[in-house]
Amino acid sequence: MSSQDLAGSEPAKTAESEPETDTSSTPETPCPVVDSLEQIGSRWRLVVLHELLNGESRFNELKRETDANARTLSRVLDDLQETDFVDRRLEEDSPVATYYSLTPKGESLAPVFEEIDEWAHEWLAECSG
């Protein structure tokens, strides 16, 4: 197989042509770890996801448990809902209540949090005492 076959049907560039920028081997997204951390990696996202591992919670319960201010928590929950980590359920009985829970995608992070917890106990023990 020739190098032209590998590059597709485009003719090879000559020295007089524009500099070659090979986009065929450049990934369109960052490595999966970086991409994952972009979705879940903020402090508040991790705190909220970890708290929701305990089950469905109302907005004010999450606010109390995470110590986040209302504006931050609202933004984080919207982001997590948009990326399909969290479901939002509105109960319109009196009083009106909004409940949040993890989607299957969010629940799939449970083993990740367990591993981080184990790692922290082993390597960050000196920081806790």
C-alpha cells in the first residue's frame, strides 16, 4: 500500500505548495481522560455527583449537604442534566419541589468514586491527621 493510499486520494504536496497540515491523524477530541474530566471534573460537579450517589435529593437538601450557594448549585445541576448525568423531577403538589437523581450514566461513576476514595485513604492519609 502506498503512502498516497494511506493518506486518501489527495495528491502529495510539493515543496512549492502550502505547508502540509495533516489532520487525518489528529483526534477531533482530547484523550478520553481529559474529555471525561471536562464533563465531571469541576469541584462542584464532583461534590454533587458524589452526594447524589446516596439517592434522590431535593434542591435545598443538596444545597445544605454540599455547602454550595444556590446560584452555583443551580448552574452545576443544569450542566449535569445537560450532559445526562442527572435527572430532574418536578413535583407540583403543594409545596412544589424539585428532585434530582443520577441517571444510569451518573450511577456508572460509583466505582470511580470508590477507587478515588481508596486512593485518597492510601496516599492522602498524612493530610487528614
